[in-house]
Amino acid sequence: MKGERKEALMRIIVLIVSGIVLVVWKYLIFIFGIINFFYTIFAGRRLKELAELSETWNTQWYYFQRYLIFLSNKRPFPFSRLQKSMGKFEW
């Protein structure tokens, strides 16, 4: 029982630290999305690196939410290894 209580309290720390990192990162992703949009309009192709960075954020946000709602005990970044993607996507 004590292990579960300790893990529940750890979620508060994860919420604060990972939450701050992910929210700041979210604003950068929004800016990158706008850049990628206009680049695609003018250049006729996407910036794959910016799209992949956005996918990394999406993946981290997903793991963060799963952890906070007690669906998983796998801690999100920066408390565990950075997961880049949940699967392969076709370009």
C-alpha cells in the first residue's frame, strides 16, 4: 500500500516538472507548425524535421496524460527516456 501512495505523490512532482516542460514545448510546436505551413505553401514541400519534432511532442503529451490519470506507471520525459514516436508514419 505504501508503494502506491508514494507513486501517487510522485505524480505531483511529475505534473509540475513535466507539465512546465511540455507547455513551453507546446508553444514552440505551435510556432513550428506555422512555419511549416507557410514553408509548404511557398516551397511546395514540408519540413520533415519540424513535423517529426511535433510528433515527438504529441507522443510525450500522450505518455504524460496516461501517467497522470493512473493508466500507466511509466513516467514521462524528463523522468524517463524520450520517446520520439508511437509508430512509423508514411511520408
